[in-house]
Amino acid sequence: MDLNHPHHGGVLLFLFTALILLFFLPPFAHASSSSILSDINASKLRHSRLFKHALQRQSSIEQLSDLWTPLSNQGWKPFAESTSAFSSLPESTGFIQVFLDGGLNQQRMGICDAVAIAKILNATLVIPYLEVNPVWQDTSLFADIFDVDHFVNILKDDILIVRELPDEYEWSTREYYASAIRSTRVKNAPLHASANWYHENVSPVLESYGIAAISPFSHRLAFDNMPIEIQRLRCKVNFEALVFVPHVRSLGEALVSRLRYPIVENINAVGTKYLRQVIDTKDGHGAGKFVSLHLRFDKDMAAHSACDFGGGKAEKLALAKYRQTIWQGRVMNSRFTDEELRNQGRCPLTPEEIGLLLAALGFDNTTRLYLASHKVYGGEARISALRQLFPYMEDKKSLASSEERAHIKGKASLSAAVDYYVSMHSDIFISASPGNMHNAMLGHRTYLNLKTIRPNMALLGQIFMNKSMSWSDFQEAVVEGQRNRLGEIKERKPKQSIYTYPVPDCVCQQR
């Protein structure tokens, strides 16, 4: 090789630079290259035989009509009466503070429980403090997400609420409780504590100091053996008092309108569009309708599930390393094989699999999908299969300009709030796996009798492992397995969440 030749010299320089980067870059750089490999492998289909037939599917008018038809009246209605048993509120026993962690939907449930505990103790609730999310670093406050005036007004006959503590208690801050052990902090509340526990352990703190700060607080109130007025109050908070701030509602309304009434635009490539043109059927079988899909397929979910998603050895190693770093190996699923996990329904559906499920149920390629997800692991490479099956798939970026999205940029909670709003206004909602968004949406849509698809995870896990199954057999198995899982009433069982299963606590029989 002539080292003086400019081309050869460039090659040597490139190789030398690559070796330097390989050996001297920090660990996260190697992880980044693994992610790139993972993204490349993510584009490979895992169910190519089924996928080929799904692309050629045809749905009958009757099938589409059944899918889009709203749920029939199931004999109950939301409980609309006042939850207060008193004509006026009793004298307050003191101030209750709560500090809520988690994402938007977990915090939402915590807010409902905080109102219930304030009612149980006849205390005044301070607008809940939302912790900074360690994953997304979201610093949004309660007032940044929820309409405080509406919240206070709806609950004014149930409990006393203050936006801020009086001056005499201004020392009671998050920083104050983080610095040392404090007598006004209650940190030993057990999971799913009873009402009596709060009477016995929090009331004395209120009596002594006039204030009690409960932290941690997530899932600190039981769902069973509660007075019916407390249950209905929790429902009232969740389904009536918690309304998003105006700019979130405004953006959500714009997205819903654009999904129902798309405008014509030429499309050159994926990622350059603003709105897609759709076929105007005007036949009532899907015209102006859309499905909201929550993939719940981010890196955290993929790693914690310990399932194999077909990304090859690089992906397995990257997820195992991430799992070890974040949870130090404390993931029970990692003890099982991929086959065992799928048989038990513990593996979230990939975008390809959720697409096959929707296709088997009868949704055709003119169906409009709204993608309600924060971030999909594998990126566009993994979403591409779903996009091929459903080319009219949209999200916030495709439906709204960057100027319209400015208020929610970098705010995971506000972004999730917009997705929540759009999902509540969709004709059908489906989630790729159970989780806080799935649970919150299932409960809220059940309360309003709206159609929601609950994937039969165990069945789908088993049939996706059968690589020889024909499309007709797959479709038959899916339709049968999803029977009575489209929003039909499922009453709450002991220990189940009232926020996921609001029947019978939150409703009453129609007369």
C-alpha cells in the first residue's frame, strides 16, 4: 500500500481513529453503539408469514361496522350525587401534605387518595407536591398539569383545599423533610393502609403539630373495606375534579379534530408530513373515527420484562446491562425463560405484534391510529412494521407544529396529559401491555362506557410462539380470545384498584 497516496492515507487515518474510539470512549459510548445495532435488528420481522398475509387482508363492511359501533348501554350510569354527608364541612383538624412520585397516571391516583385521606381525617389538603421524575427529570407542578380552580371548586363541598400553607407553616417544605428525621413527617404508612391506620397514626400528628406530611405516599390507601362515600369521593376526584390545564386541552382538541377531519397534503417521506390525507368513505364504518394506541414499549419496559424481542445478541446484552444498572438484578422475570414469560402473558407486545392483533380483529389499512407513547424502544426501525400495516398512523409531532407543541416540549407529564386527553376522546383505546396508562384509561373509559380493547396477553404470547400458524387460524384464535374484552363490564374484585375497575363503587343502576 502506498502510504503517500491520499486515499490510502485517509483509510489509515479512519482505522486509527476508530481504534482510538473503541478503546478509549467511556462505557456509555459502547452502550450507544449497542443501541444502534439493536435498532437495526429491530427492523427484522419476527412473524413474517403472518405479516405478509396481514398486508393483504380485507375486512368486510359488517366486520368494520361491529368494530366501530359504540358499546351498548350496560345498565348503569356514573354516580352524580354529592359525596358529602354534611350540609357544611366540619372544623379542620390540620393540614395534610403529600409528596407524589411516579409518572402522570401514578400521581393522578395519589391525588385521589390524598383527597380521600383528607376527608377521612377532616383535614385540609394542601395542593399535592409532585416529585421530580428521576427518569424524565420533569419538574412540572400540580398547577402546570391540572386546572387548580376547577379542582378546588368541584371538591369545595367535600374537603377544604389550600394552594399554599399559611405563613406559620412555611417551614414545611420538601427540603425540610429531606434533611433529617422530622416529627411531622409520616413515612411508615404501609401499602394499602386502612382508614383506621390513618386515624391511629396520623390524627395524633395533626393534633400535636397542626400539620402532617405523608411521604412516600403512592398506593398508601386500601381499596377494600372503605366507606362508600370515600369510594365515591375517589371516583369524583378522578373522573370529575382532575381536568387538565387549558393549553393541554386546547392542543388535545386540535389533535382530535385533525384525526377526525384530516386535510389534504402531499407527502414526500416519513417524518416530513404535517397531516395525512385519508380516504373519505362517508359510509359510517370508520369515517371520522380513530383508534388511540399506547405502545408502552420504552427501554424501561423492555428491560424490566426480561423478554426477547428479536433484536439479536446485541439487544439482549444491552437490555441485561441496563437492567443490572437500574435495578441491580432485582427483576423477578429474569429468572424465567422467554417461552415461560410468553406463556404467562408477561411480555409486552411489540409494535409488529400489536399491529397483527389489530389486523386480525378486522381493522383495515385505512384505519387512523394515534400513537400515544412517550418513546418507543428501537425507534422508527421497530415501528416501521406497524406503519406498514396502518399507514395512517399519527402522533403529536405529525399532527401539530413545533410552535403548537412548545408548551409541552421537554415535559413528559404534559406530553402524557395530551395523550391522555386524545385517548379519552378516541373511539377505541388499546394498550400493548398493562401499566399505569392502561389502568387509568381502562377505568376512565369504563366509567363513561367507552370501547377499550384489553389484549389477552397470555393467549397472544402463546399463539405468537407458534411460527407455523396460518393467517386464518391466527385470526380465528385472536377473535375468539378477545371476545368480551372490548369494554364489557368487569366488576372490581377484592384488592383490585378502584381506578382501573370503577364498577360497582363509582356507578349506580339505571332506572
